[in-house]
Amino acid sequence: MNPEQLIEFIRSQLIQGKSRVEIEQILRLNNINEKEIAIAFNAAEWQKEQNVPSPTIRTSKSHPVLITFLVLLLLASGAGAYVAFYQPNLLSRWLGNNPETFQDITVTTEPTTYLPEPVIDETAGWQTYRNEEYGFEFEYPGEIALMEPSPVMIRKFGLKIKSQEPNLSVNLEIDLAAIGFAGWIDYKPRKQIVVFGVETSIQYLKYAEGTEYSDGHDNYVFLSVFNLNENQIIVAGYTNETELEEKEEIFNKILSTFRLTATSTPATS
């Protein structure tokens, strides 16, 4: 089969409604290489754009189909590609000498299967704290301990979470009698979150300029307040500016793991 017959075959298959993918599969089954397929398709599509009529297959060197194919072949691959395309027996690998030989081949296409992205457990290795009295649980990294009673900070209940890497201390206190952050300022906008099905926020605070730790580092607090069973829960993370973004992320993840137990009911506001 010569090049103009190849182009006519492609055009006839397109007219019959076959997609380019289906036609390419047919040609590959008949050992036509990718370069020949691409050039023939370019010629067929160019003829379609130029409204070149589909002629009866001839071997005349002045045939518009053949001229189109040769021009595109020379432009795409240079003169060497023309010689290679006409080497003896190059197209004789085709089965048969007319397009009808290929119309009987049935091509089936399998649907593309896309594998889901792997789910990364960002709290892998964390422990779970569960409180049956107040009806909640959450996950945390590092160590956790009950907070000792304090004459200054009057509370019903208190926990302290200590994360070593990075160095972050998180206090959880229930019904704290007084909490004040006079002299603190927001160093970034608050983040809206939902805890126990109720919308609340995380406030990012920094001690006002001029007040620092004894070691020269600024003092930062991440703060969130929400209610459960008529109890106010305050979660506050205390740290300095070292690895601040990483500490913010850990604090946010801790809050995202808060869950109700079967005995609890969330506040409505």
C-alpha cells in the first residue's frame, strides 16, 4: 500500500465515525510505526481543512493526496525521511493491499483506571486521650499530664501536653475562672474551625513589642475557646518564634482531632 492509500484509509475511517485512537490502534496492529501514522494523519487532516476532495486511488505522481503527503513528510522529517519511507518492503508489512482489509478488525478499548491518591495519616504515631466525665477525646503528640491545682488559675480540670519536636506546650483547661491576655496582639488573622459541630476560631497572639522571654525570644500563644455540655473548654499553645509555622500546624491538627464520646452533647452556640 502506498502513502496515498494510507491517507485515504484514514480519511474513510474518520468518515465512518472512528476516533483517531481507534484508527491508530488498527494501524499499530498492522506494524505501522508511529512516525508513518503521525505523518499520514497530518496529511489527512490538512486535506480536510483545505476541502480536498477524496479521489479514486491512483499512483500518479501528480495526485494531490500524494503531493500533500510528500510535502508534510519532507517538512516534518527532512529529505532523509522521504527516502526511508520509500525503502523496499517498508509498507509491504501491511496485511493486504487495500483499506477493506482493515475494516474487519474489531478494536476494543478498555476504560482508563485511575488509582486514588494515597491518604496520608498526618497524626500517625499520636496517642489518644479520652475523658468519660466530660465526654470528649482527642489525639496528641508527645506526653500528657494532669495540671496541678493552682490558687491563681482556678479551673475544674486541666491537662498539659508537651511536644518535644518541635518544642510546644499545650494547655487544656475546663471552666477556667479567669483568662486574660492583656498586652497581647494578633500577629495573623484568626482561623475559623468547627469543633464538636460548632463553629469557633483559633486566635494567634503575640506578646506586645518590648516584652520577651528571658532568653530573648518572643512569646506566642495559639488560643481556641469552645463549649461542651455547658462547660467552657480553653485550649492554648505556648511557644516562641522558633519553627513557629510547624508549631501552628501541630496545634491546628490537635484541635481537628477533637471528637465527642457517646455520653456527650455539643453546645448549640
